[in-house]
Amino acid sequence: MNTEQMAIGHIEGNLMHSDRRKIYIALEQTNFIWDVEETKEFDLMWRNGKKLKEIAKYFQRTLLEVHLLMLDRLSKGKIDAR
């Protein structure tokens, strides 16, 4: 058996073993994808003092999704804390 076949066997073995484990995926149903134009709109709404609930309603997103975007934008310095 060559090295490539051994590596494939090892990977398949690990994957098969993992399939039998019970796993939990955090935020599995959360949509993390935002259009660049949406992020610009979000930034403007944030600067204009809109509440996160209002922003969520505007974008038809969950409050959690909007909170996550807010945290992302804060961490990148795109918006200021308020």
C-alpha cells in the first residue's frame, strides 16, 4: 500500500468514526452572509441611531443575525460603539 492510499484510508477512517459521534453545531440556522451594500446600509442606520430591532425588521433578519453583524462591524472599526 502506497502513502497516498494510507492517507486516504486514515482520512476515511476518521470521517467514518466522526459520523458515529453525536455533534452539536452552534448557530447552525443562522445566516452569516450579508451583501456588501447591506453592510453599508447597516452602518448608516447604526450611525443614525436606529435600534437593532428596527434594523432587523428592515432587513427581514433575526435579531441574532443583526447582533452578529454589529459585533463584526465593531471589531473591524467600521462603526463606533454607542
